[in-house]
Amino acid sequence: MENITETNSKKFDRVKLPFEFDVNALQRDVGALAQRNFIYYSVIPLRAPAHQVDASIPFPPPAEDYADGTWTDWLDTEELTQSPALLSVVDFFRQNTTVNLVRLLRLEPGAIVKEHTDPTLALEEEKSMIRLTIPIFNNDQVEFILNDELVPMKPGECWYLKLNDPHRVNNLGTEERINLTIDVIPNDWIRDVISKSV
């Protein structure tokens, strides 16, 4: 297998993976959460540190390194377990790799996320997680810009993005943008998928 960490990193800053999910079913799940008033938050946690999901679980002890998520156990939230389409997507990935943090990220109409980096979210990092992104609600005026280039993500698609590089988001439309993000520990399976998808 080609060693993708030794190839031109610019080439691998965005990779559309060969998975596509039923966006109508995902939108129905998100719509059900909206009816429960979760949608007005910027983030809906679907899988989170165990102590945040179950108050009877103690806070984990301090760790030397938090980058790969091994500092805690992770549990599905009620929002995920009651959302069959979202759960099926998460289950697909956890059959193949370790899934840690899972969230719905909502960006209000007209909102802007300023340019930033997420230092540990890239395959090139020795001990880290990577973030897979699946747009659920999008519009033609949403701009996800990575390394000053637009990433043309569409609802239902799945993307690997090298998020330790500079990126920003502009929702210039009149509708909300909601992405499902799934943080996984990279293994041979996901590295192979990414490498073959370039």
C-alpha cells in the first residue's frame, strides 16, 4: 500500500471516500432531534466521554496525551440510540475501526467559523484521531475552505479532511448547515480506504 504520509500532503488534504449514506433518512433523524429542541445548540453530541453520558461514571484520571481519545471510555448518547439512520452510519464505521467522538455540528444561516487548525486531526500525526465528515443539511452557499481551496462536499457523502491544516467555514445562505462528524482512530482499514480514494 502506498504510504500516504510520505506523499505530497496537499494532495491528501481532502479525500472523498467511497461511501454514500441515505441523506433522507439522516435528515429525518435530525428532524426528530430538532423537534426535541436540541437543534438550537451548535453541537449535538451523539457519542461522548462516558462520564458525560452517564453521571454515575467517575471523571477519568489525568492523562499524558488526550489526542487519540484513549484517555476515556466513550458511550452512545440517547440522541444516537434513538436515531436509527445515524446509528447505522456509526455502526458501519465501528465495525471497521474504533469510533470515539461523534457529533452533529450545526452552523446557523449567515454564521462564519474563522480560520483555525485542529492540531491532532490528521493521518500524519503519530498518535491521533481523524475526523470523517458527512454533510446532512447543506446549501449552495456553504463554503468549507481548506488550505484556501473550497471542498465541494454534498449531503450524504463522506470525506476525510486533513484538519491540522488551516480551514474555515462560511454559511452565506439562508438555511442551516448540519454535518455529522465521526472521530476514529486510524487503522489499516481506513488508511487503505483513503489511499485508494485519492
